[in-house]
Amino acid sequence: MSGPLIVGIGGTFRPGSTTEKALAVSLRAAEAAGARTLLLGGEFLARLPIFDPRPGAVTEAQTELADAIRGADGVIVATPGYHGSLSGVIKNALDTLELTRDDAAPYFQGRPVGTIVTCDGWQAAGATLMALRAIIHAMRGWPTPFGAALNATTNLFDAAGDPCEAKDAWQLSTVADQIMDFARMRAG
């Protein structure tokens, strides 16, 4: 029997972004706990057009995102903190999930959703985390009790993409552990 599918959405258009690295670490921790994972990072996010709610053509990338969430047992959303809130790229991906509005379980309904925020300094971390959690609630998801907040003004990752500090590794693995716990409870 295969493990739960955990979908990660996050990063920036910049290859190797701190946010995408943090998401990848958390997804690896979920894999180590038995999950199957799918990373929809910066390269994928760059293919998403600005969401337009008017009826019209849906792109391949938009369909891929909606289908990934439909099949997910849990989700992790990672965003940089820009000006006290989440990035437009991540907000656009979340807005795109409006494509699921007529599903039996739309948006994140009934799914655990972990949160990761990376910021240049601590000032935006709390506000961004709260904004992201409010959106997850509005989208009928279950935000995990713990949300990771990483200060990107320090050297967060080594050349292999692993956290340099034990406290950051703990935060990212805690998000993964809670997603896995909730996904297993949901399956049971």
C-alpha cells in the first residue's frame, strides 16, 4: 500500500530559492515518514498564468495544479514574506484552485495544510504566517498547529540543500510530521 500523497507548492521564479529549498527539506522529511511527494516549485509556478475567474480556456499548468490538489492527502505551502504578506506568485497559485470550486471537496477541504515562511528578517514572518493561515482557513483546509518561519538573512542551507542550523531542520521536519499525522488520521 502506498503512503499518503503530500503536495508541496512554493518557491519563487528564482532557481534555487530559499523558499523552495525549505519546501524540499520538508517534503524529504515527509518521504522519510512514508509519503509520496510532489513538488510544484518555482519553475512550475512560472508557468501559471494570472488567474482569471471568467469562463475561458484553462492551461495545462492550471489543470495540473488543480488535479494535484484533488489527489493530495496533505499539502505544504511555502512562501517568501514580501512586504508583510505572502508573495503574489503563491497567491496566484492559491487563487487558481478556484478551478476546484464545484468539486465535492473543493479547495483544501478536509486536507491538512502545512505552512512555511521565509523572510529577510523577522518582522514579516508573523504577519505572513497569519495571512497564509487565514487563506488556508478560507479554503476549508486544516492548517497544522505549527508553521515554520525561517530568517533568510542568515545562511539557511548548505551546498547539499540541508539546513545549516538544527532549529531550522526541526521546524521543517515538524511541519512534515504534523502533515503526516493529520493525513494518516484523515485516512483512518
